[in-house]
Amino acid sequence: MIGHVGMVLNSKKIDGSCPLYIQNLKHKNPSMLHFEVWRSKPITVHKNYLGGNWFAEEMPENLIDPTGYLEQLDL
């Protein structure tokens, strides 16, 4: 098991500044599996952090792209 599906988005914080795919979830069921890999302690309080999503051009330096790890899984 990698994780659990749950409520990831805070729909009260979704506005026009959010990416369109997030805006489209505002009035729908925002439950999803959100998967993050961090080198060290995750950032949870920051102006670019919105309930499990990081909204900025560059990722925080200690947030790792999990693609390589997931591609190596023997499913």
C-alpha cells in the first residue's frame, strides 16, 4: 500500500489563482490520493501551499519528484 484516498483539497481556498484542474474540483468531490516524497520535513505552512498542493513555478528544494521511484515498482 502506498497511501489512502482522502480529502486533500480545502475547497474554501480554491480560487481563480489555482491551476484550472484544481478549480474544476471546487464543486465536485475533491477526494484523491495525494502522494508526495520529501527529503526532509515537509512544508505545510507557506503561501504557495494549498492543502496538499504546491502552487509555484519551482518545487520546494526538499520535495522530490516520485516518478522515478514509482516507475521502478514491479506491479
